[in-house]
Amino acid sequence: MLGIILAALSAATFAFNSASLRRGVLTGSVSQALAITVPIGVPIFLLAAVGSGAITAIAEFSAQAIFVLSFVGVLHFVAGRYCNYRAAQAIGANLSAPVIQLSLVITLALAVLVLNESFTVLRVLGIAMVVVGPLLTKDAEPPARSSTNTAPAEVAKPVESGMPPAFHPLYAQGYFFALLSAAVYGVTPIMIRPLVENTGASGGLVAGLISYTAASVAIALFLLWPGQFRHLAAIRPESVKWFTFSGVFVCISQMFLYMAFALAPVSVVVALVQLQLLFRYWFAKLLNPHHEIFGGKMILATVISLLGTVTLSIDNEWLLSLVPLPEAVASVMRWHWP
């Protein structure tokens, strides 16, 4: 039960991170976002690990495990997050989110192949809904153009009014980076789970610290590239504020996620984390009403994707014990592969 609660908390905090990040990239760049949101995670994880006494769990990780967790950190927090941010900058979090949820399909497929978990009828149905959701966002209408501001969405620079640029989705770029992000986010849970499944919540917390530290080192090395530190120093205060919010909340989200992986099966955790779709839509309405796609198609896509993730998290036997079904139907429901 604790693993389920932690997964749900991860979904809520990740949704707020997405809305904050979207607000920040309206006037800041993706590299600036990474330079703030990744390193900020190290002191937060360190304080949590030391304060809870979990830091001693680092002794449970072999050198090989630390190497893999470091690689996962760079892959997930740098490569995956870069693609996620590029997608959010190009088409907004509401459009990119359902596509990135395809990571769930990748994770579940790998869970079957690598972790000996099984496909069931409910999981197949859930996957179908998760896949269909993003397809419904095709031809969704962007918000009306502002008469005072017509700069394209990808321009991350100040405008005369001091307001963010008007939103003009760059669909090809956005969907391309969303798919890349989905691929990365789909693989990393499978790499994490075997390393933390026997270490408890403390081990998950330390694993997150290791991953964040490695990712921060990668970001520091990137800033040594000519011109990058100067570009970071030119960031606007408004972007700093929203990137900081994003960095704190995504860090808290990852903290909950790593601990959930240590306590519950991958398939259950990644399914419940998709509740962020529901939270994300609400936070987008609150923080970015003029720089996201809304409307009937987006609501329908969000609801279908959310129902898909709920279906993925339902246990067959629990459902059959709750709802009496004819034996023929129950037999079909009990099908699994392998």
C-alpha cells in the first residue's frame, strides 16, 4: 500500500513540475532549465537521505550497481529530461504528455521480457487506451493568438511587453522529442527496479541520490563547453523562479518514485504515476491558460489515457472477486502471457 501511495504522490508532484517547467521555457531555454532543475536535486535528496538515516543504505549497493544507477541518472535526468523539455517548449505539456505516456507501454513490455511479469487482458486493454489517447490530440486547435504578441513559441527571449511569447505549436519537433523522451522514460524503470527491489524505501532514496549526483556531474561538464556558462548567466529572473519550482517538485516526485520502485512492482508503479495526466491538465489550466492546448479533444485524450493507466493497475483476481462474471468471461479475464 505504501508503494501505491508514493506512486500517486509522485504523479501529483510531477504534474506541478510539468506546469512550472512549461511556464519557464516560455522565456528561457532548455539548457538553462537543465542547468537548474538537475543539480537542485542533489541537496534535496542528500538532506532527505541524511535526515531519515537512509544514507547508510549506500553500503548495500555494489560498485556495479552504483555505476548502473549513475548511467540511469544521466540517461533519465539529462537525456530524457532534455527531450521532455524540448517537447514541452514546442507543443506544450498538454500535447506532449499523452505521447510521453507511451513510455508505459515500453516499460510494461520490458517488464514482461526482463522481469518475468505478465501481460493480461486488462493490461492489453489498458495499453490500447494509452496508445489511442495521443492519437486523439491530432488537429487540436491552439489558443487564439494574442493581438499584442505574435512571436513564435520556440523563441525564448524577452518581448517588449514583458509577457511570454504567443503560443504557436511546432508539432513535428514536439512529437519527435516526446517520442524520444517516452523511449528513455520507458527503459529506465526496468534498469532501476532490480537494483532497489530488496533495499526498501531507504535504498530507493539513496539510489535517487546516486542518479541525481551523476546527472549533475554531466551537467557541470556540459557547462564547461564554450559559451554555455555565459548563456546560463543570461537567464531571466522569471525563468529562474519557474525552473526552481520545477526542479524542486520534480526532485520530490523522483524521490517518491524511487521509493515506490523499492516497494511495489514496476508495472503497478508506472501505471499509477500516469495519474499525472489528470493533475497536469488542472495545473496547466491554473498556470498556463494561454500557452497550452485545451478543449474537447484534449479532455477526451486525457480521460482515455487516464482510464488506460487505471486499467493497467487493476489486479485481475481482485476485479473478479469484486464483480461476479460468467465463467466463460472469467476464463478470458484470467488469460495471461507468458
